[in-house]
Amino acid sequence: MVEFFEEMLGLKINRNKCTIYDINSDQVKLQRWAEAFDCEVDSFPSCYLGLLLRGNSRAVSFWNPICEKIKKRLAMWKKGFLSKPSKLTF
């Protein structure tokens, strides 16, 4: 079935990233579907682009991992532009 959609739409599906999520379903049926579509089985809570699905976006703890990643990337970026006596280099 997945091959049909790939052929009809002219798209390539990355099966390494395909996942079926279960919400109160029969595990045997879910495993059969996963085998048929050549994908993984997972359950909630799950992450998408580093954010928890079903997370409380108003909570500080929800945003802490993202803020830490941004801080690390900014620190690496700063190191590339600052030389020894904190002078800008281009």
C-alpha cells in the first residue's frame, strides 16, 4: 500500500522514520500493521522535533531542553567569531 502512494504521488517515503502510535489499541493488530507498512510501533508521550507531544507548553520544564540546545549552538557560534582577546574576526 505504501508503495502505491509512493508511485502515485511520486514521493519517496523514508521508512526509517515511519512510526505507528498506539492509543488503546490491540497490540497484535498494531504489530501486524507495522509489519505490513514496514515501520515501528511506539506509544505516547512521543517527541516530534525535540518537543514532547502532549506536553504542557506553558510549563518551564517543557521549554528547558530547547533552550539548552539553543544556548549550546549560540556558544559554538560565538567561539567561531571571537578570537583570543575577544576581538571579532571575519
